[in-house]
Amino acid sequence: MKINIYNFLMCIICISLASCQEQIKENNLALEYAFNDSYWRIESPDGSADSLKIVDHQGRQSLLLNPGQKAILKDIAFKNFVVEFHCNGQVPGFGFRVQDPKNYEYLYLRMMMSGNRDALQYVPIHNGNLPWQLYNYPQYEGNAIYPRREVATIPLSMKDQLVSGKASDSLLTAIGNEGVEFSEESFVDIPDGSPAYIYDPRSGEALLFEAKEEGIVFLDIRTWVHVKAEVLENKMSVYVGDMDTPTFILDDLKHDTQAGGISLYSNFGEVHFSDFSITEIERGDTQSSEKDAKRIAPSYITKWHLSEMFVKDAVNFVQQADSLLKHRDKFKEINADKDGLVNISRFYDDMDKTILLTSKIVSDSEKEVTLNFDYADHLVILLNSETLFDGGMNFRPPPNKGAEGRVFVEDERTKLKLQKGTNWLVFVLSGDNRQKYNWGCIAKLEDLDGISLE
């Protein structure tokens, strides 16, 4: 009898909880997920379980993630939702629609880049790779303003001490007198187009600096930032600080529109999170964005045939390519993204390898046409077995490439001398075997007069 009563009570409780959940969905109510072991589990960079750390930080009780750690919301999946939280750190990240540890949508904040066009970054994670060079502004990166915390001010007369290179003893003493300790290993960097900063490799500490009327002010980027993201079908709107006006809108999330998990990430330095809540959206009135999608020019090469992966012979790669092309029937047909970008991580996961991409170009006569293209990480272009281009970034992008190696179709160009009839364009494309981030390309012909892409 006691067992029957117990079972009856548990049934009532389960029905009540389910009813509450449905009511929350219907009324679009925010659910707070406190940072405790009931809701969250912590993973170390090697995938092992770790302990959850709750600390008081700059006036807020927060979850602390060490570099490389992630926090995973347990056993709950969301498709359309609004998420809201506060974060504090160098590069806080938010993963959503997580299908498994290596496949999900990802948004992260570059706190050092406040006010710049790359302050926010969206990337689709395929096979665990982070292709930030492929997905760039203005579509996949956005501007945002982050608060700064002033920690030291030194006289303007010391401006000549702030030059790129090893930090001088007088500079270290001056900021030390302001209560900011940096070791003798510290250095100053003043990059073009990015904030100037001082960095201590011993402690991992970094401060921005800028000249103001009152002196040279040193700024800590690690302050609390209020973030909200609305995810609806294949669109995302991101709010930073101002919860009424989005600072970044993306209308082409790359993964399939389906429910998935939620994760929080710390990529560089410690990151704190607090006040995490999710409002699930149950709406069926949104249509696919196909009719709103911007159509790219037909001169983009969007249909390719992809080979299996192989280990590239640095000397005899042309012979390798010719040998593989004899078995072109084993290649698989793939389509580029809507913007013409080909992300090889969608198909393969080993960035130590190389693949072939082939495209058939049919010309009505002998003619010369310009091919615009870009790539990551190393590319050889062959036309009818003749080498036209051989270039790589090797972590230091060539000067003519996009900022920090970002991939833009106008960055590179070469002439294609087409023969009448069929021409085979071949990309021999190698992955980023150092950082394991970027592996892809984009290409278009300057005109299609008398030319067809098949």
C-alpha cells in the first residue's frame, strides 16, 4: 500500500512539473538556471569531468571557468529561445543547438575589440574546428561596445615609453606605483587597427592603454557585460548592454534548425558567468529565410566535387592530383554555403590532410578569364594539370590577405587560360595543421561570357 501511495505521489509530481513546463513555454517565461550541480556539469579541456566553482567576483556571485573549461547545461535542449546572462573575461563564449561536443553553433565575444567590427564572432562548429577566418565581417562578425575599468593612470610625459617591444623598467615602475604589477618579461604592442596593450606572459595579464586629457590610462577589459541572444529558426539577434536594440543580427545560422544543448566556454584566460536565464520561444509563425536570402552572383563557383583526404607530397603533388583525378567518379558532389564559401570541416575532421576540389568549366572558345579567390590554409590551383597558384599562410598571412588571414573572395586573383570545350579547375587545399581552426576556400569568375560552370 505504501508503495502504491508513493508511486501515485510521484506521478502527480511529474504531471505537475510537465504542466509547469508547458505553461512556461506558452507564456514565454524566463527560467533561471542557477550555477549548481543540479543544472550544470563542468568539463576540462581533455573532456574529463571537473568541479563547479562558484566565487564572488566584482560584486556578483558567479561561475568561474578556467581556460579551456566549459559548462554544459544538463539534459535540456532548445531550438528557439532567448538567453540572457552576464559575463566577465577576455573571450567568453556561448554554444547553442549543441548536437555533440564537436558540432554546434557558437558565439563569442572579443572583449579587447570593443567598438570594432570584429568585437563579436559567430562560427558554426563542425567536427570540433573553429573556422573564424572563414566566417567574417560584415555577415558573421559584428560591432559591440564593452565597458572598461580604469586601473592606472600615468603622466602623458611618459608617452615615449609606450612603444612596441619589451616594456621599459620606468614604465613598469610607473604602473607599479599605481598598484598594477607586471613582470620584467612584459611587452608592449601597438598593432594597426587594434587597441594598444601591455601583456605579461608570466601571469597572462593584459591591459589596454590610451591617451586621455588626464594622462595615459590603463584599462582592464575584464568587467561585467550584459548579453542577450535571441535565436529564432535560422536567425540570431545579439544584444550587448542595451537590451532593447540588437548590436548584431545574423540571418544565416549554418547548422540545421533543430533543438540542441547549451554550453558556456572560456577560451583565453578566466571567464566568469552570472544570472543565466533562458526563455523558450514556441512560435510557428516564422518562415524559412530562403525568400529573404541574398542571392550571390552566378559567377561564384558553388558546385564542387570533393576527393577523399590524403597526405600531400610537397614535391609531387601535381602527380598526386592527376592520379586521384583518374578516379573522379569516387568524388562526392558538394555545394558551397549560400555565400559561396566552402568549409571543408563540414565534411572532414583531420586538418593534417589535404583534399582536392574540382570544378568543370566549359568555354565556347579559347579565352582568358580572371579567377578571384581566397583560402585557408594552403592552396595550390591547377587548370588542366598546369599549376597557376601555390600559396599558404603558415600562421602569418601574406600582406595582401584580409586582416589576420580572414578569407575574402577579392583577396587573390589569377588568370585562367581556358581552352575551347571542357577545362578542369582543381583546388589542392590543405588544412590548418597548427591551430586546427580553418580549412576552406571561396572562388568566382570575373565574368561568364561564353562560359558555363558544370
